[in-house]
Amino acid sequence: MCKVMKKHNFYAGPSIMSQYTIDHTIEAIRDFAGTGLSVMEVSHRSKEFQAVMDEAQALMKELLDVPEGYEVLFLGGGASLQFCMVPYNLLKTKAGYVDSGTWAHKAIKEAKLFGDVEIVASSEADHYVYYPEIKNVPTDLDYLHITTNNTIFGTELREDPDVPVRMVADMSSDIFTRPVDVSKYDLIYGGAQKNLAPAGVTFVIVKADALGKAPREIPTMLNYETHVKKGSMFNTPPVLPIYSALQTLKWYKQLGGVKKLQQLGEEKARVLYDAIDGSKMFVGTVKPESRSITNVCFVMKPDYAELEKEFLDFAGTRGIVGIKGHRSVGGFRASLYNALPLESVQVLVQAMHDFEAKH
Ligand SMILES: *Cc1c(COP(=O)(O)O)cnc(C)c1O
């Protein structure tokens, strides 16, 4: 199989995928499960694809230690559609939201269409440079919505908080980076394009008995119950991204599961944060206790601010791509998703050292 020269890919999403996933997907695009057909041209109702769907759901449950009573769905529409589907299905009178950044903000906007929204904690006034403390959560909420990793601002909540109500979480960018206590949540969702698959599929883990209680008619496609009943096969699911997701899940299992991924991820983050903290030129933008292990945001110190563009070009000559910061934060953002090898982080750190030595 022809292999393209790999870059050091730090894009925030869509983002780096494992070679395992890419190679196995290419194989199935040529010949899917010995059918003589491409996975792109086979019926989603075929027994071969049904087996892919079944195995992907089972591996999600196994790797994330999902308890009885929960269903795994693979839907279209991105995490952004979940911002609306969650309150459509689960908000009865009042929901709580933690406002920890841009994505949380977007989720809040949609929830307000369906009922009362209480902002339980927010770091907006401080430009989201830390994860807001979650305390005094009212007991009369239908659910508390959290965004565990803030992909844009680089803050993360690396635990499942103890609160007196059920939780819903957007885990788009930190799923499979730590064990999660799924039993605290009614629903967990995320776009696949960060740690799972190419864009086009969204995973949802939902507690079945949380559904069917909202006091409104829900359009068929936006009703989780439709997809639970039909096993994510009510209509044509995103077949190819689901196939790729299964490959990533198999690769995660081979690597040793979520605890192993956590260890590898924390090691990569430590190497990069140590380099930032030891630098005279670069500085992190996030309070240390809130630092994301996946999206590492940093800027040039004021004395060096005019060198930003030059560093991006310099890094480019080392094969480093995708480190330009989000337009709302500026500077740099290095995303260290599971498929990114430690070696790429070392190349970035070396580039930072060498650039500093030049100036
Ligand atoms: C990327 C991202 C989203 C948006 O996902 P889409 O699939 O593009 O809708 C939402 N939330 C978080 C935390 C993200 O990182």
C-alpha cells in the first residue's frame, strides 16, 4: 500500500487519525469484508455492515465501561446538532449549563429554545482561561450540561463531578483520554472527528430510561427513541465514518484501552507543557490547574509577539502543521489527540528550542 509522507499533524479537528484506521479503511474502500464491493457501495442493511455497526457499538461499551441500560448511537449532524437534540429530548422545565467556552455557549443558546436555562458556573468574564468551579448545583434541574474539554480555549475538567442531578456532557475532544464514570450521566455525545473517525458521524451514549419524558412532540429524526429503537439504522447512517470508527476502536483496544491512552496522553501533554513553562519566549494561556491534556494553547510573550508568524513558518519547515491558534485566542494551539505520536510532540519541542536559540 502506498504510504504518504506523514506530517506532524496538530490540527484541532478534523485531526490526525491512526495509520491503522487509515490503512484498514482504504482496504475496505477497495474490498469490504470479502464482498467484492467497496464499503462505500454496500447496503447499510447488509449483514456485513450490520456486523460493523454491532461491533462498533459493543466496543464503545467495552472500552468506556458503559453500564447496563445505556445505548450507543451513531448519528449524523455533528456535535452541534446535539446542542439542540439534548434539550429537545431531555429538558422538561429547567436545565443547568456550565459556560466554559465557545462550544458550551452554543449549547446554551439552543437549550434556551426549549425551557429555562440556569448558568451554574461560568468563566466567560475571565475569557475562559480556567474551568469554572462547579458548586451549589440546584437540585431541581432536569440535567446539568458540561463540556468536559474546551477545544478552543484549552481547558479541561478531567473528572466526573459529583452533583445532585443527572449530567449531560459534550466530550467531543476528550473522549477516550480518561476513564469516565458513565453512570453519572444521562447522555454523553461528541463529534467523531477528533478522537474517533473522519467527520460525518456523532456518537451518543444515552441512558434509555431518561428518554420519552419531555412534554413535547419531537420530530422523528431528532428523537433519540427513534434511533434507539432502530439501532442507529432508522435511515442511512454514515456508513464509511462508522467503519473507520470501528477501526479506531480496535486500535485502541490493541493498544491497551482507555487507561493506557490516558497514560500516553498525559505523557505527551507533560512534555509540551514543560517546554512551554521552561521557555523564555512562549507562555501558556490557561491556568495550570485547568490545562487540557489534548488542546495545548500558548502564545509568544509580549517581547517576542512579532515573531509569531515567523515561528509558524519555521515550524512548517519541520513538517509541523495545524498549530495556529483559534482566531478567538490567537497564538498557538497544539492538539495532541490519541493518534498523535509522542515523537511529533518532541519535534515541536525541539523546534521551539531551536527557534528560541536563534533569537
Ligand atoms: C468540535 C467540537 C464541537 C463541534 O462539533 P461538530 O461535529 O463540528 O458539530 C462541539 N463541541 C466540542 C467540545 C468540540 O470540540
